[in-house]
Amino acid sequence: MTKKQKKVLYRIIIAAVLMIALYFVPAEGYLRFALYLVPYLIIGYDILRKAALGILHGEVFDENFLMAVATVGAMLLGVYNEANGMEGEFAEGVAVMLFYQIGELFQAVAVGKSRRNISALMDIRPDYANVEDEAGNLEQVDPEDVETGTVIVVQPGEKIPIDGIVAEGHSTLNTSALTGESVPRDVAAGEEVISGCVNLSGLLRIRTTREFGESTVSKILDLVENSSMKKARAENFITKFARYYTPAVCYSALALAVIPSVVNLIMGNPANWSTWIIRALTFLVISCPCALVISIPLSFFGGIGGASACGILVKGSNYLETLAKTKYVVFDKTGTLTKGVFQVTEVKAAPEFEKAVESGSLKGILTDRTEAGDKLLELAAYAESYSNHPISKSLKEAYGEEVDKAQVSDVEEISGHGVKAQVSGHEVAAGNFRLMESLGIERRESRETGTTVHVAVDGMYAGYVLISDVVKEQSREAIASLKAAGVKKTVMLTGDGKIAARNVAAMLGVDEYKSELLPADKVAAVEELLAQKAPRENLAFVGDGINDAPVLSRADIGVAMGALGSDAAIEAADIVLMDDNPMKLALAMRISRKCLRIVYENIIFALAVKAVCLILGAFGIANMWIAIFADVGVMVLAVLNAVRCLNVKRGLA
């Protein structure tokens, strides 16, 4: 609890103890009123103050006004009754204010719990950046003052303030604040790191690649801080409902207090002012819309907080509502369902090359590798050693050893074909089928999906290396989870070739796929799907690249991969999965549906109880204690139900 909440709790305890004690004090008349006035003012002075300020500022009809009118009326009516020899309603007046404050405390604690989930994200905000001066001393500067390309120093235990590339050092990073995952990540020189991660072990020197305002941490904080501005339809309904509902019940209560008594006077009967005023005050207490006004936004706030704790950033409660009704999910392939990185998946040596390796005729070339596949990969890595092409990098990574570039000479890079080079005095060619054709070498093709790098040594075909984009481990399970959650159709859109798209779609169990698409083609494909779906069904698009931004904006709800996704995709999306795990989409959908279910439960429960109690109160059947339950009791129950939105099971199934 905060200090303010503790202060309210102390006031509740003191007022409750005094109220119970006064029940046994044999006081009457004005003395009894004065004694009850003490706990009443202790527990209700701030509500009376807010009601008075609201009247002064022209904002009359709110819950503070209702509570003030009902309780002050009960206390004054108690004075009137005491003066006429009847028992006053002092205890009821104090009780209404007491239980209202208890309900407000419940609500404050619940909001605080949700805010702590979101504030865990706010803790990623760095306070400073370490910059070395000419003497080698570290100087702490404002991250906003650090220019792109500056080398900053991040010591163990410190947050990375700005996105960049590790220039020097090796360490382990805690990414849990960003991704919701507790598994640390190892980084070394040359690797990209994002702001907001905590450096756990070694000292890192990082060359910044962005300004602070454009870094990951700034964008995330901006998303979270602005999420409350985008309200769901249910929230907007409650806001409009309260705007008309509160004045209506105030005028209804006034009519209930006056009209029956006036009618009695006209008919020559006793007016019974006290009876009808009590009913009107009871009507006011029952009518207070606290349960709806507080619990509905709290439910959505709790859903956003629970999602953020799992590494799912939702930009507004309206997107939770939209996601809950999603029946079509469209995926980009590269970087979304696949890792977006090329890896060597097959090395196939030609029979004649295998014989050459076994006979030892290639023993003098580089290292003494005896396996034909290993030798083939080694030759390809050396031939491609001077190239920065992603395929060349994949070959060198698969080789796994330092390339001795002194062994490589006469490198000739043939655009659109591949590379020719002298490796240890032997001519090695590595490239596509066009390169082999230009050299007059007959090659063999792989039956698997991917990019084939053919290798020839001294005019002899040596074999091929297959490089493929690797499917994410969670992708197949993610598709299955979405179907289990009631998604009607899953679709994959990609710019890749038909064979690659077909194989990935079959592997993952995607219902439909479209290949060789340009960004405009993806938008057209989504437009076609939007035309097919029913009006109350929504379509979600999941992507990560710059070319996905138009489609993310066009879909009913856009979901971006946040760890490796482009800035444009993250900006255009409505929901961001911070660790690029497609399984998180099923979890986000489960959170949204639970949140919406709780919202509807609270609306139906609160309106039903209030409707019944208002009728009973108008006919004098419901007394002030029933009114307290109809107001504060319903609010407490609704708030406790809303708090369930915070409890998210981390299991992704």
C-alpha cells in the first residue's frame, strides 16, 4: 500500500471503531448527533470536499455528489427525527460513507497492482549514459544528449540506455522487462543490443546506432503511456451512460422526495416528508454508478497490465476488445513464422569430390579435413570470405573457424552469379546455377527448399551447400493454439517463391498461403479476406518488416514483432510481441477474451442488482443497509472480479 492508501485505511479503522463504540453509548438528541458527526467527518471529509469543489467547478453530478447528498441528508434527517422523538439515521449515514471508502480503497489497491505490472516496464527508463572522456574517465550524461555513433560504457548492473552495437566486451543481458522472459541473453562484440536491457556481468562498450528519442526504450514507454487514451467501446459506453444516468437518478430522487408528499397534501392526507425523503436518499445511494465507472476501466487496465508483464504491449483497451473477436489471422513469413536468418541446412558433396578427398589428392588444400562435406563447406567459406552478403556470412558461421585470408587471392565477385577465388593455389568457384553454366560445369540440384550454393574446384563439380530460412520452434504450436482458440482461418503471405512458401505452410499447418507478393499485393490479399469475413468478425495481421507496415495499418488489428521488427512495423501495429514469439499471440487473445468476459459480467451484475434495489427502494422495501450493499457491496465485488484480469497464466497453450 502507498502512504495515501495506508492513511485511508487508518481512517476506516478509526471510524469503524468509533461507530461500533457509539452503538453502546446511551446518548440522545443533539449530543448523539455530535458524537456520530466525529466518525462521519473522519471518514468523509475528503468526499464532502470533492463534492463541494465539483459544484464550484460546474461538475455536479458525480459519485462524490451522490455520496455527499445521501449521507448529509441522512444525518440532517436524523436530527429532525431526534427532535421529533424518533431514532435518527446517524449510524446509517456514517456506514454509507465508511463502506464507500472501503470500496474506494479496494479499487485503489487493485489499480496499484496493475500499475506495478506496467511500471515494471517504466523501470526500463535509463537515468544516464556513461561516456568516456579523453582521460579515460567515465562521465554520466543525459541519454538525450548522446549523439548517434558515440561509444558508451555500460557497467554490470546498469541498464543499456540507447540502442547500439557492442564494440567491445562480452556479457549476459536480462531482457525480462522487455520480453517477459527470464532467460538471460549472451552478447559479444559485433552484436546488436537494444535499450532497456540490464547488463548482468561483463563491461560493455556500445556504439550507439540511434538517438535516445528513437531508441527501443523510448518507443515502448510512449506506447504504454498513451495506451489509456484509446478506449474500448465498453468503456465509452460506460462514460456516456454515467453522463446521463447520474443526473437522471438525482432528479428522480428529488421527484421521489417531493411528489408523493405533495400529492398526499393535495388529497388531505399527512405528507410523510421524512418517509419519502428517506426513500429518496436510499434511492440515491443505490443509484451511485461506482461499480460500473470504476470496475470497467479497471478491467481493461488490468488486462493491459497483465499482458505487459508477459511481454505483450497493447496500445489501447480498444485493441483488447478487437482482438477478442478475431477469427482470421494472417501472417507474414520471414521474421514472423521463420527466424529471418539464413543457416546452412544441408551440405552435399558430389561423388567425384568424395573420391578426391578420400584419395588424399586434396590434402594440400587448407586444413586436413577428411570428411568430404566438411571439406566442401571449408572451401565455400574461404571462397566467400571477402563477401558481406548474408549467404556468405551464413557459410562462414557454419564453418565455425577463423578464415585465414592469406590463403585467398584473386577474388572475383560476379554480380548475380557468385564468387571465383584462388584458395591455396586452387581455383574455387561458389555461386548459383548460372555460375556453373558459365563455367561449363554440370551441377546437381537439391530437392529441399532454400538457396543452393554450388561449389567447383579446379573445374570439377564438388557439390552444393543448401542455405534456408529456419522456421521458429514455436510457429507450428502457435498456429495450432490459434485454431484451438476458435480462429477460423490462418493465412501466410510472403514475397518468397512458391516452393518455399508451400513447404513452410505445410510444415506449420497454415490453412492458406500466397507467395511472390509485393507489399501492395499483401494489402490486396488482406482486402480480399476482409471482404469475405462476417461483420462482427475481425482480422489480425502479424508482421515484422518495413514492407508489412501498410498491411498492419489496414487489418482490423495489427500485431508486430518487437525484438527484431522494424520501427515502421512497430509504429503501425496495435499490439507488439516483445520477444518475437508467435505463441504470444494466442496468449494475448486469451487475455483479451478473459478481460472482455469480466467486463460483461460486471456490467450485467451491477445493472441487475441496481435495477432490483432501485425498485425496492422506491417502494420503501429496501432500507439504507440494502442501499449500502447495492452501492458499495456491488462495487467491491465488481472490483474484485476485475482484479482477475491481472492474473495471467504464463502457459502459452
